[in-house]
Amino acid sequence: MPGFYDELETRSAEERAEWLGDALPAAIGRAKTAPALARLLRDVDPASVRDREALSRLPVIRKAELTEAQKKNPPFGGFATRLAAEFDHIFQSPGPIYEPGRRDADWWRLGRFLHAAGVGRGDIVQNCFAYHLTPAGMMFDSGARAVDAAVLPAGTGQTDLQVRAAADIGCTVYAGTPDFLKIILERADELGEALPITRATVAGGALFPSLREFYAARGISTLQCYATADLGNIAYETEAIDGMVVDEGVVVEIVRPGTGDPVADGEVGEVIVTTLNPDYPLVRFATGDLSAVLPGASPCGRTNMRIKGWMGRADQTTKIKGMFVRPEQVADFVSRHPEIARARVIADREGEMDAMTVQVESPRDANGEYAASVAEALKLKGRVEVVPPGTLPNDGLVIEDRRKYD
């Protein structure tokens, strides 16, 4: 396996803290040159944001806000620091939502992940991410150029042509969704072709252990990254396959769903990302994904924070008795009672009617008081169950829908 991509990956905690003290003010200052972020951060002095604690006091930007801003001020809603014509690419993801892109300097930072996967000069990457409208194809194309690998811009579908090209060209690396490589390999078997692919770099879907084992049995080492069209690379697996190491170009926080409040290390929460990209400097951008911080450094020697990877979606909004209940409302209820550690709303059916139970981690036996507070915060009445602290599952859920519709 390769060495480190650069010296950033092995910095000490002290070096990282010193770097963050310089990087955050610069990023906030740059962000305030984008019209939408200037309004959002108008009362924020960039020089005061020098650590994670200060960062956690800034407002969270949610995808819905970005989408609404783009409708009013297309294409980027005032969140970019450049004019649209000053970017090299403009992409459209489902929604629609528009994302900028540039060709220079591995703009999405996928090169770090590909290097960790052992990709470099002498490799030919069969890039099976889409190149049309959405940015995934260009993201991996840019990363491959950063590590001096050649690229077959294969795109999606056309399995027979994918097999023919991989065999004729001698592609050594697959880039794409986790399951499409299996389709290519099985079709190659049917056609009697032995493909030279020895590494797979995947994203955009779940890499199940059984699928990783399937590839390993064929001599293919498979690693995955966690990246989005808005933020680029967020975190990536290394040869240790022990969680995901956070990319050096972002600051990741794990917060209680529906809030911007950081949770303790190890507790499941929503992934919030601040990107240090000067062209598109999203600050505390809510991904809507769940994950958790892993303690300690990776066995591979990289020292940045690790997360467990994708653990589900944080947007748990659920309709109960005809009313929407949102994670923000649950957070509001908890904030009214400092002794409550966590709460969980459970939607169920009793007979033919919706029923709502609110489980509360608290040392107090205060069902009546909590029930009144639930009705006020959630706009619904429900049963309250007080349970000892530490009882509720550590899965990031604040709203659990147990109803069956089949």
C-alpha cells in the first residue's frame, strides 16, 4: 500500500489545533464575501471563530435553505464567491440543485482517497460514475489526475462495452457505485473475459460486507469514500478498513439531529461539514446523514478524526395523527428540561389509530410535567415514559416510526 499523500495526514493534535485557529477565521472571512453567507454570518467576527467550540455556535445551513436560495437567485443562491461564468463546470443534481466545479488543483479532493486506495501512476481507472449533469464522474476524474492515473471515462450502463473496454485497455482500477462492478465482473465471466481490475474505489451507495468479500475473493481490494456534490470528499477508508478518516480540507461535526449542538464522541448524530474550499465555502452545512466519531487515531497512521461512515438519514420527520413531528421539535422539548439527556418519539398504531409515545431519559419522575411540555413543543398529546439515563439506543434516532403499512 502507498505511503501518506502529504504531511497533513500525520499532524499532531497540537499542530491541528494551531492550523484550525488560522484556517477557520480565513474560511469564515472568505465565506462572508458570498452574498447569502454574508447575510447569514453578518454578526460573526471571523477572528472570533478559531476552534470547534466557536464554530458550533454558528447557524447550520440546510439543503432546503440552499434549494430555496437557488430558486430565488440561480444558479448558486449567493453561496459561491465566484460568478457562474468564472467556474469551469456547472452541474445539476436531482432537485434540481446546482453545484459548481473547477478543473484545477483536485477541486473536490478525491486524490487523497485514491492515493489511500493505492491508485497512482501506471494505473488506468475505469470511471463508471456519470459524467452528464451530475458531478460524480468529474469528481473522480479530477482525483485520478491528481495521482497521475489514466482514466477511461466509462460512465454508467452498457455492460458489454464496459467489459470489452476493461479487457482491451487493461483497466486496473474501478471507480463507481459498489454494486455495478459486480455486474461487470459477472458479465465478463459470461463472455469468457478475465479483467485486470485489482482495486475498486466506490461511493454513492452502501458497500455491504458480503460485497466486499465477493470482490476480495476475486483479488480486488475495495475501499469506499463518503463524498457529496456540494462538499467533495468528506471522509475515506484506508487500508486499515477501520472507520473513515476525515479529509484534510473539511471540518466535520456530529450534532444532535434537528439542532447544531455537538454530541459526545461515539454518540450517533447528524454530520455537519464546513468546507475550506474558497470558491464554495459552505459553513456548517447539514448533510442529513447520520454517523458517529470513532475514538483514537486510525491504525494506518493518519491522525485526523475518524467517523463510522454512513449510518442512515437524520431527517426523521414523521406525520402522526395528521401532524408532522420534526427532529427540531423534539430538540425544543429536550431544551426545556436541562435534566433530560435524550428523548425519542415513537409512532405506532393502536387499533386503527395513530399513537405517540415519548421516551425520556431523565432522573426525575415527572411524567405529568413532561407530557404538558410534549404537547406544547410537538403540538400533539402523547404517552410519556421516563427511562433511566443511558437506556435509549445509540442510533441517532429521535423519531422512530414503528407503523406497518403492508
